[in-house]
Amino acid sequence: MVQYILEPEHEIDGIVVLKADRIHRRLKHLLDLIEDELEPRGIAFISVTEHFDTSTPQGMMFLHMIGSFGEFERKVINERTKGGRIATAKQNKYAGGAPAYGYRAVQGTITVDNEQAQTVKHIFQRYVEGDNPYKIARKLNRAGIRTKTGKAWTVVQVQNILNNETYTGFNTYNGQKEQNGIRQKDVFPRIISRQLWNKARQIS
């Protein structure tokens, strides 16, 4: 949250901006700034392009109007974007989101990162041969192998690899907001065999 400190000894008559959303994109936050910080000090908020001045009742009313329209527009855009992701997923195409370890997104298409893919195979192989996630993480770190973000491996990260069916070529698109559960095939190229995946599931 942005905090504003306005010293009482500073003689400021108004704050002038090009557009209101340059200060805050959400109407609630902008109104909090105006009502809690500016109005008690007698400071007007003035938007040049939108032609309003909160030192007048008409200006405050206009601010509420354009703010409401702005929030409505953002919600409409968000719904359209969400609908687009769902439609893309249903067409068995990559619908966005950060690819898992072992993959890269190149111009809207998922490709295999060969070096990371070898690590994925190694994790599964070591697991079915008896190593637990703790031992696997320790061995990866000792070998100098890092995660997608360049950090050391943890037990949780190894478990995330072992629980990710995407490596078999099958995945379920849920989306952070949609949670649709759309089943996809070959959107993510296969890194491990279904047989190896099933063996790992039997251990789990």
C-alpha cells in the first residue's frame, strides 16, 4: 500500500495530475487518499485531462463517476481475458501461466528445456529406485543443480516435480482464477514415460 506523508508546514493548495489513475488505479484507494490526507489539509486534487477539481462538490461527484466507470472497464477486460484463456485451453493450446520446471514458453508455444528435463528424469528415476525427496534435494544441491529461479532445492520442490503429471504429456488447465479443470494432451511435450509416472504413484 502506498503511503503519503504531507508535512503540515508545507503550503500546498493542490495536487495536479495528468489523469487520476496515475495516482491510484483503484477508486477506493484514490478516495482514501483524498478524504484522509488531502481534504483535512485543504488540498485539492486536480486532474488536467479529466477536468475535475475535488475542491468543488461537482468535482468530487465527477471523480466518483469516472472512477466507477474505470473499475467497470477493468472488470470487463478481466472477464474477456479469462474467457480467452478458457477458449484457448479448450482448443488444447497453451493458455498462459508460468511453465513448470523443465519447460519454456517460446512465442506462445511450450518447448522442453533439455538440461532441466534431464533433472526431471533424474528425480523420478532416483525416487522409484528408493531415494526419498530429502535425499534427492540434497544430491541435486551438492551437484550444483539449481531450481528454475536459481535457488537450492527443497523437499517441497522435489515433491512438486514428482506430483506434476504434466511431465507425462497430460495436464489439467485450471487457471489461477478459473479453476476449470480442462484436460489437455501434448500441450506440454512428454519428458517422462507414463510407466515411470505410475511407478512413482505407487510409492506415493
